[in-house]
Amino acid sequence: MSCKRRPHVIVLSLLLGSLPVAGWASTPFLNRDTLLAQAPAPAVDSAPATHTYSEDSALAPMNAPMPSNAVNLDKIVAIVNDNIITSMQLEQRVSAVRAHLQQSDPNAMPADDILRRQVLQQMILQDIELQMAQRANIKVDKGMLDQAVNNLAQANHMTADQLRQALSSQGQSWETFTNDLKDRIIVDRLMQQEVESRVHVGPDEVKTFAHQLKDMGGVSFNLQQIFIPMPNNPTPNAISAARQQATEVRNHLIAGEDFSRLAAQVSSGRDALQGGRIGWVKAGELPPSVSQALMSLKTGDISQVIAGPTGFHIFKILDKKDEQPTITEVKAAAIVLRAGSSLQLQEAEDRAQDIQTALQNGSRFSELARNYSQDPNTAAKGGEMGWITPGQLPDTLERTLLTLQPGAVSSPIREGDAIYILQSQGRRQQPVEEKQIMAAARMQLFNRIVRERMDEWQHRIRDSAYVEILEPNLRGSDA
């Protein structure tokens, strides 16, 4: 249990959370959630309730009589700062995760008590993130949500109506799904603000890394991981205990234990309930200690225990490839609205919302670009910018383009004195030429630093929050 001070009188709003996102660290929203099968919506209440917490009510039974074999689903199982998580919320989320695992990876299904603890820990982390986003006044309006729905549907080769029908056939309510999607967008914007926007890569760092990148070639890994955390400011004993636990886990793996099942049981990574699956990662985007340890391994091998800044990692190589280094180019179009003053900025934001609505109603991007874009170089061409290579656009625009599936449109983005709406019209992998090595190195180095900082940030905010788990068998390491 956290040692943070317990709040006194608290009015708590139950916030809806999303299922854990696969990945060693979080990645841009539409890049990680484009497959419908990877983004099951939790079966949580569609209408948030408001509860007043008191010292006496936390463990009090419901007033209505209940059968002796009934479970009290209204009791509070965890307090997260000024919010609560109820048993009903937890059990509904556990049911959704269990159903997803049964379909996607039955081997990753842990025992029920372990599953409930893992799900609760992930609900706690997202609740903390959503509270931070609320304090930072990060919001998602209807236009942004509708655009995300359209992009997600398009990535699954559907219309928004077909997506809605598909979810209904799976027993998922549309309101629950869109609430979950909204939370995912909010958390992603928080991560961009708190982590990505604070990562700056200097030219000397890029130059040094470019030389290392030449040695790595085009090596990529398809990985699973198990992560054993350490507390903040760990003592030597705490470090030793975490290392010993990781070593014991690795011994079980070497003896033949299933990696997916152990990941779901013991890993503290956000990918734990996906069997620890991270997916494909370029060697240059991994910390040097990790990439060096994995270079000599073959498909199916399990790494040694690798120390990181917040804990210990064990990796399994599901696949490995060494191809000619490539860069991702995106064929893009843009609608640009200039905003030199605060008044013009408000006008540009209003116009951007109108354009977004028109796009959702079926208007063609090219026609809207010709009519409204204020970029003299692209407006007459329907906003077409051609093929964009790394380093050609400001970081914010470049990263947004890379998250969009072909045909998808971004939400309005402020960059400098303008508002941009971007469309991805296609993408391709191109061999890295000598002149592009620096741009490729800069992008991979940026991604690597973001991954590292994201882990540290999530570890820090979780440790600094007030968290009290009231049900003893859910505490695990929090006890």
C-alpha cells in the first residue's frame, strides 16, 4: 500500500479506463490501436456515477439484503487519489480482459486472482493518468472523437456504421466503446505533453548515434518482455530483491514455462496481459544495453536479465530480421490555416472545426484544401505535399503523419502560427541513402528516448499518487 497521506473528505467521480495497450512503452494512439481486435472495449458502465467517500462507507455492506451466495459488487476495492474503483468496475473489466485473452492468447490466461490484481493495477495507472489530464485541462471534443472513430474504422476497412455493427455483434455497447476511445486519446495527448514534447535531440547526439546505426544495419526484433520493477529511490536490498525475482522468473522460462503465461502472472509492464508482446522494434530504438544483449540471440532465445533504470527486463525473441535500413515516407496532404494573432487563432480553430465536420459529413479533403487552405504552395493542388521524408517537417507534424493510416485525417494541430489538418495518402519504405542517415538516426534516437522516458514517467506518477487497495487479496506487492 502506498504511504501517501489519505485524503479527508472526498467526492469521487468514477472515471472510465481503457484496456492495457500492448507495447514496451506507449506509442502514438492511432499507431497502436488500428486493429479492432487489439482494442477491445471494456464492459464498464456507460454512465459514470458520482460517489462520496467516507471512512465508514469504504467497507460497508449495501443496505439492501442480499442472498448469502451473492457478491457485493458495489464495495470500493481501491482509492486512487480522490477517486475510487469499485468491485463492479473491476469485475466488468476482468470479464472483458478474460474474454479477449480466450480469443487471442489462451496461454496468457493467468489464475483468476492474478488476473484481477493485474487488471486492477492497470486501472489504477490509467486513473492516475486521466486525473493528470483533467488537471492539465486536456479535453477531447466531439469532432476529435468522431475523427478517431472514422480513422479506426478505415484502418479496419469499414465505415463508422459498419464498425458500430461489428461491435454490437460482439456484445459491446457503442457508448462504452467511444468513452474508452476518448480516454485513450486523452491519455495519449497527456503523454505527448508530459513526455514527447520534452524530448530534444541535439545534433551532436544524432551524429554519434548515426555512426552506431550504421553498425546495427537494419536489424529489428519481434519481442516479448517480462518486467520486474523496483521502487523509486530503491535501497540496495530492494534492487537485490528485484534482481533475484527476475532471475527466478528466467529460470522458470529456461525450464520450459510458457512466456505468455508468466508475463501475465508476474510482469508489471503494460503489455503483461497481452502475454508481454511488444511487437516489432528496430534495434536502434532500444536502449543500448538491450540492443547489445539481443544482437547475438536467435529466434526463440530468451535473454539474460537486463537491468534498466526502473527495473529488470527479460526478453524473448519471437522473430528477428536484418534488412537493408529503410526510412518511412508518407504521401501527405495538408489544410493550413494561418493565425498570427490570438483573434486569428480563435478564428482558425473555429474554421478547423468546421472543416473537420465537413470531412466527417463526406466532403473531399482536396476540395476543402482548395477552398480554405492558406498555404500558397499546396492549396491549388488540393493540399498535396508529395512524399514526405523524415526531417522535412516539424517534429509534431511528422510524428502525427507517421501515426495515420493511409486515408486517415488528423485532428487540428497547432504548429507555430498556423493550424494544420493532415491527411495520409500512402506510405512506403525507402532505402536509406547516405544523405538520409542523419534523419533516420534522429527519428530512431528520438523514439528510443521517448520509450525510456515513458517508462520512467509512468513509474514516477504511480509512485507519487495516493493509492490504497482495500481488498487484501488484490494488494500483491502493494500490501
